[in-house]
Amino acid sequence: MRGLVKRGAMGLITTHDLALAEIAGTVGVQAANVHFEDRIEGDQICFDYQMRPGMVRNSNAIELMRSVGLSV
């Protein structure tokens, strides 16, 4: 990501890697973390598609695994 910013790239990067997400705070105003909120309804994940500043604060991994039938 630092290389892309250095070259003037523009775009979006999606990740679940917290170390990569932390890099956004080190490159100045050229990068920012944003996130969507989500919820599990029945067996589906539903996103609100409203960009919010910062990294997501909750994890849906356990609920997602349960929704596809995994015992966790």
C-alpha cells in the first residue's frame, strides 16, 4: 500500500488484515480507513452500506461460520 500511495495511485483496498489497515494511519491524508456496519439476519449477512470512519470494531466471523453450518 505504501508503494501505491507513493506512486500516486487512487483506489480502494479491502482487507481483514489489521496490520495492513494500520498502515493507513502512517501515510498521511492520502489514505483512510472506513468501514460498513453489518448484522446477521437469519442465515444472511446484511450490510448497511454507509461508510463510517475508522476500522470496524466488531467481528462477525463466529456468526458467519455458524450461518454456514459450522459448529463453533
